[in-house]
Amino acid sequence: MGNSVVFITGASKGIGLAVATALLAQSHNVASYARTVTPELQALQDQYPQHLLTISGDVTDPAASSAAVTQAYKHFGRLDSLVLNVGIPAMGSTADTPVEEWRSVFEINVFSMIPTLNAALPLLRMVETGRILFTSSHTGVIPFPGLSATSASKAAVNSLARSIAVEEPNIITLAVHPGVVPTPGLATCISTAPPDVASVLRAGLDAPRGATGPTAVNDAAFVGKRFAWLAVNAPKSVSGRFFCHDEDEIVHLTDA
Ligand SMILES: NC(=O)c1ccc[n+]([C@@H]2O[C@H](COP(=O)([O-])OP(=O)(O)OC[C@H]3O[C@@H](n4cnc5c(N)ncnc54)[C@H](OP(=O)(O)O)[C@@H]3O)[C@@H](O)[C@H]2O)c1
């Protein structure tokens, strides 16, 4: 239990909402940054009015993202952790994906993080141990047919985590794959996938919960608890690294 201040991008639904929920349940403070206030996020706001600050904005707006970090810092008086969670999938093989789509994936999955990092890094240096958790994907290290732009963007995210870990020795920085998590984002991914890929994804979702490995399906609440723990407790030994949330090293830490 604690009172860390965590800024989360994309906490209005899906994995980000689950991370916010887990942190708030443990008395941490959360600044949520997303374009919309969903009914689920509003319910959290009503439940934790003192501990949740909801800021509406688009991660592709650099000034708004930077201002959101400053607003969170002024509101809570400190910043301990950043969870850079917004990411979109783009279904399409390299041969079929025009450069404009590659640019829009990289804009959201990679470049949008920079203004937030620019604003947050000086604040994270001010606390004894700042932390940054990137929501990554195993597609950044394992190829998946029809996801080349997304995969390349997540590889860039993993690289960014590695670079910050050496640039900022007092800020623990890591990238984590959440596994396959039924979320609005995954539903969009399936609905826009070519039929053969969509049927593989749908079949995977029917698999029983509780399996492990990068393609294992787990509910957002389960994954959100692990992410929440890492966002406020990740030790120095994991800084700069990429993990799947259910790798032994992570499970050993978070479930201890
Ligand atoms: N679900 C999976 O199986 C899975 C697997 C591997 C990796 N991931 C990664 O996990 C992360 C979260 O995925 P998810 O499945 O939870 O996605 P999701 O259900 O689509 O939720 C995405 C969140 O990001 C916000 N968002 C999207 N675009 C935004 C923008 N331009 N500005 C501000 N906020 C924006 C959305 O809120 P608003 O719409 O309100 O703005 C929402 O809160 C992503 O990085 C994804 O790549 C997910």
C-alpha cells in the first residue's frame, strides 16, 4: 500500500484502465490521460475523487500532453511513475501497408511518447526512485504475420526503454508485454484483421485462462495488477529490459 503518483496514458479503457483500478485500490494516486472519459473511468473518478485526476487530451498533441504532465504534478505535488500505455494495432503486411499508415502507427505508438517523456523526466528525477513502464508487445521481438508496422513500433518502444534506462540511472525503466488481453483495442484489431488472421485471434481468445507465455489470454484485471505493481515497485535489476508479464522473473517479483 502506498501513495505514489502515477501518470497513465490511455487509462480510459482496456489495460490502462485496469492498471489505474489496481493502483487506486492500493491507495496510490493516478493521473489518467486519454481522449474520453468512459463510464468506467467516471465510475473510478466517483469512487476515488481524492486519488484520481482525469485529464482529457490526445497523445498526438504535444502541447496538451506536456501540459497534462505539469497539471498532474501540480495537482499531486510530485510524480513517481509514468505508464506509457497508449498504442494502436495496424493490421496489414508490409507489402499491403502504405507509408502513411506506418507514419500514423509510429506517431501514436512511438513519437507521441516523446513530449510526455520530455515533461516527465525532470520530475521523475526529483523523486528518490522514478519509474517508467512502457506497455509493449511480444510483436516487438517475435514476428506476427500482418502486424509489421505495429511490430516495428513496439521494437522501437523496447529500444526507447533500454536507452532511457542508461541515460537516467535513477529512473527504473522497463517495457512489458501484457499477453493477449480482451480489450476494446483487441476487438478493433480482430474486426480489422484479414479473415484468416481474425479467426486465429478469435480461436486464441477461447483458450482457457491461466495459461502462460506471450500468446496466453488473461483478463485485463489480472494483468493490470502486475503492471500496477511494476509501476510503483519495479526494482533496479529489471531496468532497461523487456518482459512478458508472466515470465518467471516478473511473477516471482509481483506475486511474492
Ligand atoms: N490487448 C492486447 O491483447 C494487447 C497485446 C499486446 C500489447 N497491447 C498493448 O497494450 C496497450 C493498451 O492496449 P489496449 O488493448 O488496452 O487498448 P484499448 O482497449 O484500445 O485502450 C487504449 C487506450 O488508449 C487511449 N488512446 C488511444 N488513442 C489515444 C490518443 N490518440 N490519445 C490519448 N489516448 C488515446 C484510449 O482512450 P480514448 O479512446 O478515450 O482516447 C484507451 O484508454 C497498447 O499499447 C497495446 O499495443 C495490448
